[in-house]
Amino acid sequence: MVYHISCEGIPVHRLFEKEALRKRPYLKKEWCIRICENPLRVEPQEHNRFRFWGEVDELEGRILRVITLVDKKTIHNAFLDRGFKR
């Protein structure tokens, strides 16, 4: 199994837990969850994934892109998106 249920009750991909959070220590799962629940924009992505964008007030309004699996719940990856256009 490549994903598990986090302690917050949200499914997360192993890549997110082992790589994204390690490489980007400023990230918080709760921001990713909040963006998936209330995104500025959502788009389908190749390989049965979805992109969600949202503003993070705690990071001075910077835009975070969250990638989920096809279920739109399992968090696969997340990173700041400097190229986001409103």
C-alpha cells in the first residue's frame, strides 16, 4: 500500500510523508487539507491526479499547490507555486 491514514484522519501518500514534508519543513498538513477543502482553483493532472491551489495566510499569502490522487483526498505532494496566475 502506498498510502495510509494520517493521525488527522486524512489519507496521505508515502511520497508526501517521506519526501515532501522532509524536503519542505515549512509545510503543514493542515494547510494542505484546508486548500483541498476550499481551493482557489482545481485542475485535473496526468496520471489520475488533481492539482489544488490555495493561499496560505501563515506564509504571507503565498500560493501552495497540493497534488492529490484521483479521489481528490489522498495527498500526494505539495509545494509553493511561484508561477500561479489568478
